[in-house]
Amino acid sequence: MTVAIVFLAAMVRSTLGFGEALVAVPLLALVMPVTQAAPLMVLVSITIAAMVLLQDWRQVHFQSAWRLIIATFAGIPVGLWFLRALPEATVKMALALVILAFSIYSISGRTLRHLTGDGLAWLFGFCAGVLGGAYGMNGPPLAIYGSLRRWEPAYFRATLQAYFLPAGIAGMAGYWLAGFWAPAVTESYLHSLPGVVLAVFAGRMIRVRNFAVVVHSALILIGAVLLIQSWR
């Protein structure tokens, strides 16, 4: 079951550039504790980012990536604190409402504000760090930021991978210090690794039409799942 879930999540990540943790963590939580599911998906994220960047590093928007990464480092400790101290339902509900409001507005066809510079990268990066530290779910703030910056699909996917690699390494360091990187996490990762590699190559062969619509549709689904979880 774990291998199949991780394979599906890796396919989503390879195709869209984000979203694997939001697909996998709720499903993995059915077969393992969230404190194991989150670090497992961060290890998967590191692997996918490294594989993609070996081929697409020329398409990375480095000016945005480094700002997002630095802000994420500040957000990760806050996310780890959330994981230990705050009600999970409250954080998930707030995240779900923000994601749903943004994506429904975006997919409605109305004109979004166009961010022409990286002045707000620190805010989106910090939010991504908080969510990554708490639940291994860095993706939504980054997807929103990429949409506001109007990145083309190739730049969108590549720049997110440039972010996920160092952010994932920092996140795993945090999980290790907090005692969440258990042997069971490593064992599940090694069992899932062949499927992850296969999913990366398969996902890169998929050509997505209307990329922005697909991204926002995925975010709406993610927001709905988080909202349902927050009510349990």
C-alpha cells in the first residue's frame, strides 16, 4: 500500500512540479503515523528534485528560488513547533480556506494581480517553510507564487525543484533533530524508491494542456481534502 501511494504521489509531482505530499500524506496517514508520513514524503521530494534538476537546471528562475529557500529556512522551525503544540485541525482549516479562495478565484477567469518582481518571495517562502515543517506540505504557497509571477510551465516546474531540494534537506535535518526520522521512515523510503524513479520518468512524458487550470484544479482538490480532514 505504501509503495503504491508514493508512486501515485511521485507521478503528480513529476507532472505538475508539486503536490506529492498533499496527495500522499492523507493516504499514508491511514497506514502509518503522520510523524512518519511527513518525513517519508520529504525524502521522496528530495529524490525527485535531484533527478529533475539534473536535466532541467537551465530553466530554473534562480533569483526567485534563493529568496524562497532562505525564507523557508526561517519558517521550518515554526512549522515544527506547530506540529508539537497546536491543534492540527485549526492549521489545516486555515490552509484549506486560503487555497480554495485563491484557486476558485483564479480558475473563474478573473484577472489576477501580476507580481513582476520577487519582493514578496520571502512571505510565500516563509509560509511554505511553516507548512513543510509541520506537514511536509510546502507546495501550495509556491504554486500560488508561481501563478502570480506568471511563470511558464517549464520554469514553474524547474524552479520549484530548485526550491524543494535544499528545503527538503533542511526539513529532514529538522525532523532528525526533532526525533521524527525513525528507521521505519528510511525503510519505507527504500522500498518505495524504485517506484519513485519510474514515476519521475513517466511523469515527464505527460504533456499537460491548460497548465494553469490543471494546477488550480489540483489546488482546489487539495484544499477540499484538507477542509474535510479539519472537520474530523
